[in-house]
Amino acid sequence: MKMSFDVGAEERHTVVFSFNKFWGGLSITVDGYDVVRTVKVASAELVKRYDFVVGVQERHYVTIEHHRKLLFAGLRDQPVHAYVDGVLLAQGVA
């Protein structure tokens, strides 16, 4: 699953969220630079939040929430929601 969205009006940045449900690889990049890169094998959390700031002159607060079910998460849909400054900007399903 790969989801990308742009952040900013004058100072534009591209955020890319990528998740491989089979192998558990997860990455978040901003303009091609890693913000998060990890492998999720097991997790007790049903919602994992990733918070970071994008921009220098024009700062925006980005939150990406990765939801999963309690049982058989790898076999079920996993919604992903991306918020910029508290407003839902993008969503997808892994």
C-alpha cells in the first residue's frame, strides 16, 4: 500500500506513506528523506500514530494513523488516515 499527499501552499512538500502488509515494512518519507522506517512484526497497539512537522518557513503538523484489528490483522483491511494540521487530508486501506 502506498499513499502520497502534498503539504503546504507556498513551501510544498510531498509525504509518502508505504506499508507492506505481508513483510511488515513501513516507511514514511518527506521529499524522499526518511522520517520513519521500520518493520512491524507484532504490535499490541490497535492504532499506531506517527506525528512529525513538515516545513521550515511554513510549518505543518502531520499525523498519520495506522489502524489494525485485534485478531488476524495481517489478513484484514488496515485503514490509514493522514491529517495535516488536524484536518483529514488523505486516507487509504492496506
